Amino acid sequence: MRLLLVEDDPMIGEQLLDLLRAESYAVDWVRDGELADTALQAQNYDLLLLDLGLPKRDGMSVLRALRARKQRLPVLIATARDALQQRVEGLDAGADDYVLKPFELDELLARIRALLRRASGRAEPVYEHLGVSLNPATREASVDGRPVTLSAREWAVLEPLLARPGLVLSRQQLEEKLYGWKDEISSNAVEVYIHGLRKKLGAGLIQNVRGLGYMVPKQ
């Protein structure tokens, strides 16, 4: 999953960047509202983690512009603005959830997982399909009840496919789940990770759709 982090405080930004990448998310980080708006128009993201008190352009303005463009990605506001009216304003402007600074990191991660789960059309916290189970909260995977160890990037490829069986994702879309702006992209990275997943989880789990990409079949 690829996230956009919008945070102008360098200490908080670095901490969140390390935390999210350790959880196998690909993360792009910008420090002002204008760069945030540009990134949101240029790149597809699975979730926006948005501060409100930003230089150049306020986070609320970024949020309203995002929703005016009909972009539907989940938005989690993380800010020190704790007045009730500001929280209500943010939610009414199109935010999906709100967390106040200083926040507990475990709570932040749980809120992110919940928003991503809802965006994929699922209510259950564990992905289970065709004998494969993924628990985003614990990063545990199993096949037919047998624990399997996945690398961070194998997880990043498998999770969006397993979250929406039957949905075809192109190689480029999967690369976007794997890499942030500063990461060097290997030309055959997706194929390598899918090969590894097939060896661990079974050859039939991830199917090629000729000329389009990859999917996990519905049945």
C-alpha cells in the first residue's frame, strides 16, 4: 500500500516515515500544502495522512481540493488542532478519521489499517481467501493454517491482490505499492516477488492476466 504523508515538522515526519516503512508501506513525504496537492494530482495513493497546520497551503484547503476532484482515497487527519469545531469541520470537509497529536503510534497504525480495510470493501480485520490468511495488525501470514514468512515487499505485493479478489492490478500499479519516490525500481521486481509468493503460497494463487497484470481469482 502506498501512502502520502503530509507533515511539516521534520522530527515527527522522520518518525512517521520510519514507522510506516517498517510496516511495509511505501511512503512519500511532503512538507507543505502545495507539494501535497501536486503529489495527489500526479500519483495514486491508498491513503493520505494529513496535517492541517502546513506552510504555503493549509491542510483543510488540500482536503477540499482533493474531494472537489472526486478523489476517493481515505484521509486521516493527524493534527494538534483539538477544538471540537475544527474536528467537525475536517470531517465534514471529507476526512474519514481524525487523530490528535500527540498520538500513540499503535493507535495511528490501527486507524490506518481500519481505513484501508474499509476502502477495500472489507469489514473483517484478517484477509482470508483460498486458504491464505493475512493479518495486517500482526503481519502474520499462513496457508492452510501453516505459518509462512513473507518479506516486506512480498507482503506489499500480496496484500492489495488478496484484499480484492478478482481485481486485476497492472505491474505499474503493483510497483506503486512497493516503492516511494526515492526508491530505485528494478525492472523485474514485481515478477520476482510474485515468483517468491507462488513458491510459498501455491502456484495457483496469483494468476497472470495476459496483457493486463495479475489477480487473485475469486474462487
